[in-house]
Amino acid sequence: MKKSFVLDTNVLLHNAAALGAFADNEVVIPIDVVEELDQFKTLSNELGRNARYVVRELDRLRTAGNLREGVPLEHTGGTVRVVLQPGSLEGTGLSPAITDNRIISVALELHRKGVHVVFVSKDMNARIKSDALGIRTEDFEQQKVDIDTLYSGWKEVRCPGDLIDSIHGHKSVPRGDIELLPNQFAVLRDEANPKHTALARCTPDGKLIMLLRNGDLRPMGVAARNMELSRTEQVKKSVRAS
């Protein structure tokens, strides 16, 4: 069953591409959202840029169909529709004088009609109100990032102890089967003895693993005593050499 996603203003200000982020479902834009976008579009920051982008996109869609009835989105198979009248808030205790409440009322009206509606907002208070009215309510999470999946520039690698002995003795060894990206740093840790380690970096061509050495890098007379400081100083050295 297709859904109707009613978007709060903050969703579009947060991500200008949100209009096309709901697959082949219907995206509903309350007229109060359009009015609020108009207030933001003169700003010179990211909010202003996003507001201008969304307004231009709505204007483009207007030329392709009737926004009041719904205009198809080319790449998703969904539609975008602008609702000109807020729904009734009678019996809810919410004041229609408040813009957020009028936006929520559009989702409430669809909900009362039996439409599979979802209200989407970055505003916690708006989500609380909507949920209290029995409307399915969600945060817009498309741009949330799992920090654990980001590239950190280094990784811990479990390896045979003789490889660690070799890199300490020869200062560099062929990368072999060690999975490292070019210029990626690594903590090489002995599979049999976790305290037996080496700090290393993969060469730019990806062929060798080089032992990290601080050399004479002693800012303010301070020498690195742990792997975090060692990596920091090695990065600085690499930057100065590039």
C-alpha cells in the first residue's frame, strides 16, 4: 500500500532533496510549509539555499502538472501534492493559530479519511503532538550517519608475530594479503601475543607496509608515547613532505 508522507518545513530545510526521498509514495506539502520556505529563501546560509532549491523544484513541477492534484516525480514514480487548506483541529486541543499545528492538521485530515499517512518532522515537539493524535510519525533520517562505518584512516590488523618482527627489523615489508588502502595507517597486533605490536602505514602505491617512526619530531620537546600521538606526528610529517 502506498503511503502519503506529509513533510514539515524543517525536513526540506534540512535536506533539499527530501522531495524525492520517499520512493513511489505521495509527498504532501501543506501550504503553510510553502509559506515558511518563502520566509527562509532570502537567507545566505544553507537554510536559505535549501529553501530556494525546494521552491524552484516546486515551481518546475508546477509547469509539469497540477500541484493541487499531484505531479509525478520522474525518477521515483511517486508524486508531490500541495494542500491549500489545513484540516480541522476541533476537539484536539491544538490551536490553529500555530503554524506547526496547521501543518499537522493536514496529516490529521488524511488520517481521518483512512489514508495511510506518515507525518515527517525534525521537530520533536511536532512529532509528539502528531503521535498523540494517533498519526504515524517519523523523524527524517536519510542523512544520519553511523560513525562506526566512516573511514577513520587507520585500522587494527591481526597478523603473525614474525611479520611484526620483520617490519621492526627491515622498516618495511610487502603488503601481501594484509588488507590496507594506500596511505592507510594500521596497528599491527600479534595474533598470539596482543602486546606484541607495530605502528605502520601502507605506502601510496599500496605495495609496502612501512614502520612508523617519529624521528626528530618533538614539538615543544614532547615525544610521542602512545599510538595516537605517533599517528598524529606521522600525518604531520607526511603533509609537510607532500
